[in-house]
Amino acid sequence: MAEQHLPERQSPLEPDYHPGSHGNFEHGVDVILSETRPGSILQLAAWPGEESRLIEIIRKVTGLALPDGAGGGVSSGGSAAFGFAPGKFTVLDEAEGLAQAFADAMTPAIGTLTDLSHGRTTIRIAGPKAEWVMAKFFAIDFALPAFPLGAGRSTNHHDIFAQIQRTGADQFDIYVFRSFARSFWKALCYASEEVGYEVQ
Amino acid sequence: MLITCPYCGPRDVIEFTYQGDGNRERPQPASQNLDAWNAYVYDRLNPAGDHNEIWQHSGGCRAHLRVVRNTITHEILSTEFARGGHKSTDSRAEGRS
């Protein structure tokens, strides 16, 4: 088969993505905002009763061992996975082509696979005030004991649906619909002005 | 008002969408029993007290939930996934379908 040449992906944030320090940063930058641009973002859903088989497939294909429990997740190097709903998981990799890697293992008897690589934008917020800024957007508990490392959460901000994974003690990756991403990004920048932010 | 989603934990009511009275029994699609269809579409218990309701966590995990809410105090007495059986909170609903 001929090699596929996909069009180069453009960032929806580009017109409002301004690297550098902004806002009230005279006393230091307290959050760092960036777009992580993973090559593959997949949504995997298991039929009822097939959840453990799906978790095993995720482990075989990606090497990521998902912990038990609602919203459990893991982040390692360039790949990550987390539960965002009963029997449903978001899996991503920095490289493209993860859907093909799952296509053979993911039989119709187990569940469904949806490639959202072009449908979601991933925004990373990191730094000592990341929890503070996130708490202004989402009515969930961002403290480490309530939202452990690797875990995922589904919530929304003014009808912009968001999936959030904690990828560090003071770092979160936010998945938003690509068509809403620039609007959300601008709001995130406004919200970060008071603490001083850097766009990387 | 907080609703405790069985998957996501306690969340603000703004994340949820009300899907209607949880006491309704939908007749079989081929049913020509007009009384049963009339009851399904129009009859509501409207209790002042505990009420069976269906909600969707539309701004979160998107699961459909069976919620028992007190219509006077707005206290949420129980939440569970809508999938599976249930018991009515109101004796008047029994034997009506």
C-alpha cells in the first residue's frame, strides 16, 4: 500500500498563541501554558462486561497499565491513558498511527474505537498556581489526594466539554473540542494574567 | 444542589440534564392501548416528597442516572446508573403500567 501523506496539522490556537511572558509576571511566572499536540488521540469504549478485556488490550498495545477505579489513569513519557466515563477511555500517543496499532486487537465483540486525533486540542497548564487557575474554570476538587497523578476527569466550562488528566503534581492536560479550543485558550490566558503566565 | 455521580463523584447540578419522571413505564412500541400511552405521556405523580427521576450527567461522563430527589428539600437521596432495575419511590405508581 502506498504511504499515506496526511496534510500537516495546523493549530487552532495559532492566531492567539503568543510565546513569552504575559500578565502580572513581574514577581515571577506562576503558570506555564502550552499546546502538547499529541499525534494520536483515541477514544476506546467497551461494551458492558468487556471493560477488563479492553484494559488488557490498552496494556498490550501501549504498555500502559490502567489502575482500577473510576477516572483511573496513567501518564508515561509520550503516551497516556485515562478513564473518562464508565467503560470508556482516552488513549494518546505523541506519534501518529495509534489507531492502526489498535485496529487489529480491538474487535467488534469488545467495543469501539474512535480516532479523535484531529478533533481535540490538548492544552497543558503547569506551575505552582495551576490548581488555582483550574479551580476558577471547573467546579471539581483539584487537590492531589482527590485528583491523583494520572487520573482523568470529565467536566465542562460554560458548555465547553473538557477532559482533564493530571500529568504532574502541578500539571494538567486539558482536552477540548478543536472548534472551541481558541476560545477556551483565550479564556485560560485571561484567567492566568493575575498570577503571571508564560506561553511556551 | 450537588448530585453524586456514581462514576465522577459529587458534581454541581449545572453539569446534569433532567431527563424526566423516572416512574413512567413506556408501553411496547406496537401497543395500541391508548390508556397506557396516555398515562405514559401525561400522567405524573407530582409528589411533594421523594421522587424517582432520570438525569444525565451530560456535562461529565454522560451516563444516564436514576436519582431519587426530594421535591421539597432538593435533597438527593440516592443515585445509581439507570441501566438495570429499580423500585418506585411512590406506592401510587405500583400496578399502574
